[in-house]
Amino acid sequence: MVKRIPKIPFERLTPSGTSTLSPFNKPIARVKPGEEVEIETWDAFGGCVTETQTRKQTLDKGVKVPVNPVTGPIHIEGAEPSDTLTVEILDIDLPDHGATTISPGFGGLEGWLNFMTPRTKISQIKAGKVFYKTDGGRVVEVPVDPFIGTIGNSPVYEAINTLTPGPHGGNMDCPDIRPGNILHLPVNQPGALFGLGDVHAVQGDGEVGGSAIEVPAVVKLRFGLKKGYTIAWPRVESPDEIMTVCSAKPLEDAARLAYRELVNWMATDHGWQRDDAYMFLSIAAKARIAQIVDPLYTVVAKLPKKYLKK
């Protein structure tokens, strides 16, 4: 039987608890490596944006809107600092609609599009597609490509809010953290203290407006441990590619970190000399801007696995 971990009740969503990844939060569940789990998540708005209520209306009513809540922490048995937690993403079950917002003071073009006003749009989701209705009344169909926007372990020393990505994971908004792929995360605390939320039905690279198709979801995962194997930043492995996910500001520093970590991965695990790997990435690497809206920006550097085969 697959273990089901429910999302935390709305009245227990708190800035210091469900809106942080932290060594100070008490685990809500324990999971063994190899065990499959289904984890319920809130959307990034904590359920406060609905088909009949915009985010602004919620705030105007005085409702304290939870910020990017995660389900967790989840204690992974046997996980210790210097290990790597592997998270195999098996499936994401989506609802029948999702929300997209823009908010003054937030977004990749803040200060460039000064006419922005608070807005919320609800898009229907059915038959594997998102149906986005334009202001002109036209309905644009976009294939769903669901992924986990915020996912990570506890940091080493401090509580970090769930809006901020970093070496621990967090709000990377990386579309490659999708079903069929495996996420690798550094373990910084006994039990890892894992959490996730902020699922997106689909997102464009950069998440330029500050939100995607934000949805609550049920995520099916399988955890594993690489004992005594240490990594500095999150990594993603697909059937065809290896990827490093790094966050920093300015954006070029995030790119430099991601490429450096890809060089290190090629050298430590695949027998490449570091300078040789560096040269080869200039020939064959790809990259995507995952997001440019969070306190730190996120870049994903990629290399096809076919080039790693001996």
C-alpha cells in the first residue's frame, strides 16, 4: 500500500513553519528509502485563490494568505549529513483548474511594465491541456507539463523561506523536476527534513510574470539514499540528460555555478578531466532559465547522457 501524507490544514499554515525549510520544524511523517508515498500539496496561494475569489479580494478581506506553503518536513529514515537524497518523481495528479496572477512589486518585468495592476486568471485543465482565456476572449490551449516548483531539504543552520532557492533546493521553479526524472538533493540534517509544494501544471521558462498555472496536487514519489555521496547543489537526472540546478543573483552567477557543478559531476562520476569537461560543455551543453522572479535566480545546465558513455 502506498503511504499517503496529507497536506497541512489551512489553520496550521504559518510563516515560520510551512513557509520555511528548516532544521527547527518537527517532522509530520517518516518514510523509509524505497517506499512510495503520495503527498498532498497546497498551491502557492495556500488555497486562497479560487474560481470565485482573486488574490486581491482575499487580501482585501483581511485573510492572511499563506506564502508558498510546503508539506513537510518529512523525515527520511537513515538520511545523514554528507548523504544525497534521491527523489524519483513518479506521478503528479492535477485538479481541473489552476490560477495565474500578477502582483505589483513582484515579477521579472517589475519596473519595466509600470502599468501592472493586481490580476488573477483561472484556467481550466482537462484532457491534458490548460485552457487559457485571453483578454480578447480567445481560448489558447497549452499542453500540461506538470512539475514541482518548491522542493528541498532542510538547510544546514537556518530556516530559509520557501520563496528562496539555494543549495538545499527550495523554490527553484525548475520544469525538469517532473515525472520520469530523479532529483538529487544534499542532506544537511539527520532525516533530511524534506518538504515540497508549489506544483505547476505548466510554466514558461523564467516564470516571468511571477506565477505559472498554480495548482494543488497529489505527488507520487519514491525516495532513495546515496550513502556517503556528497553534492553541493541539486541535480536532476532524466533518461537522456544530466542537469545541475543552481541559484544566485545576478543571473550570470547562477549560470556559472550550474556549469561549474556540471563540470564537477562529469569529473567525479564520469571520468572526465576537469579542463576537458569545461571545453566540451562549450560544444554540447544546453541551459534553461528556470526562473527570474524569486529572491535568487535559477539556471539549469544540461548535458546529454550519450556523451558520457565510455
